[in-house]
Amino acid sequence: MTDREQAAEHLRVIRSLMQRATVYRAISWPTALFGGSLALALAVLLFFRERAAISGGGLEVDRMSEAAWVVCWLVALAVTGSFNAVLIARKAQREEGRFFSPGLKMALRALIPPMVAGAVVGIPMAILSTAAEAAAVWVVFYGLALLATAGFAPKSIPRLGWVCLVFGLAAFLYAHGGFDLPGLGPPARTESPMLEANLIMGSAFGVFHLVYALLVAARKTND
């Protein structure tokens, strides 16, 4: 390959990466807004349902099982994934391209391994250990999945990945009692690990994604 051909190849790769970053930014913030709103609403609903089951207050509400809690969040993930797939399909239709474009295949190759690993570790943990620890594990592996896209996604996505990773690790230590430092005593805990789990899920998949969506949308408007 001559120097001119090599320079042209480098320009092609740079252009391709820039185009992919623009595409991911355009698609990611509506998905983050939709998924964040759904996650926050579900977390609030499940949190107050658990509170009602614990306190009673004249309401006969059964405590939610860990298996049912997992199903609720898997359904939320499926709904958000379907919403994202619709956005990708519409974009492909407008540009007369393929749904499974090279960019989407690259994204799936980066995202699927950490997400599958998080499911394999987190789902049994929710049922056999506590929902709070499982929620923290999901956030950790989700952060790793976002970081895996750093080579072709806009910088905002890996940054969100770092936030989720650090938050997830801290949440896991908290849920596992890892902040019982000498002289400070054990951390203040809620009445139920299920309450903590919903706080973790609502914060990471709800609040963080809504903030991300608003920041990216504002940047797109300014551009």
C-alpha cells in the first residue's frame, strides 16, 4: 500500500468513526430519555409498593418476590430495546440502508458480552442473595458494556459508562455491607434490600439516563 493509499484509508476510517459517533448520539438520547423515564417510573412504583407491603398502612399488599422483581426489570429492558430498535429501523429506512448495518453489528459485538455476563451473574444473585446486590451488579456490567463502545461511540456514552461503573461498584459495596468502616459503624440501611434495589435501579437506569439525555439533547440543539 502506497503512502497515498494509506492516507486515504486513514481518512476513510476517521470519517466512518465520526459518522458512527453522530449516529449513536442521534439515537442514544431519545432511547435514554424513554428508557430513563420508564426505569424511574418503575423504580418509584416498585419502591412504594414495597414500602406499603412493609408498613401495611391498611393496605393488604404482598411482598414482591425477587423472581417477580427480575421479570419486571427484564420487561422494562425489552420495551426499551424495542424502542431503540424502532429508531434504528426508521433511520435505516430513511437512508435506504440495512437494519443490521456494519455499525450496528459492531455495537452489538461490544455490548452483548458484558450484558449477557451481567444477566448470568445478576439474575441468580437476585434470587439466591439479595435484589440490591443484583441491581448493583447489573449497573456494573452495564457500565462495562458502555465502556466497550469507546472505540466508535461518542465520548458521552463511555462517560456514562464510567459513571455507572463507579456507582455500581459503590452500590455493591454498600449492599454487601462493605462500608462498615472502623469507628463509623455500619451504614444506614433501609427496611428491605428490595427498597435499596429499586433505589439503585432508579438512580442508575432512571436519573442518570435522563440527565444524559437532557445534556446530549441540549448539545445537539446548540450544534
